[in-house]
Amino acid sequence: GKFSLILPYIEGLRFCELAATYHLYCTRMTEVHPKAEKPIERLLIQLEKEQKQTAVDQLIIQHEKRNDWTAAYKKLTKEFYLKI
């Protein structure tokens, strides 16, 4: 099976290190930026029992204008919002 969670950046890195000591390995990690020029705020993490190379990608939430959501963010959250 797979276990997924969202954590703040530093805590997410620490969690992945700790999980590995319990034979749960980070197989996918999405670095979430509020805007392109801003630092990573959150990590979307997927853990599995089988150790393999971690697939890393990035998600930028919004463009320069406030509430101007990126296409990737809209696609990810469309099931949770009536209008975005």
C-alpha cells in the first residue's frame, strides 16, 4: 500500500528520514511553492514499503496576481472547490 501526507517543508524532510528507519520509503515528493519566486512551503509525500528512487516534482499554487491560480493547482484541487 501507499501512505500520503502533507507537511511543512522542514518537518516533511525529517519525517521521511524517520520513516525510513521503520522501512517506509519516500517514493514521491511534490514541493509546493505559493508563488514561483517563493521558497518551498509544503511537501506532498508518498511513502511505500518498497524502496525505490524518489520522484520529485514541483507545484506552484498561484501566479503573480492574488487568486490567479495555476492550471496545475486547479487540476489538483478541482474536486474540492465549486469555483476556483
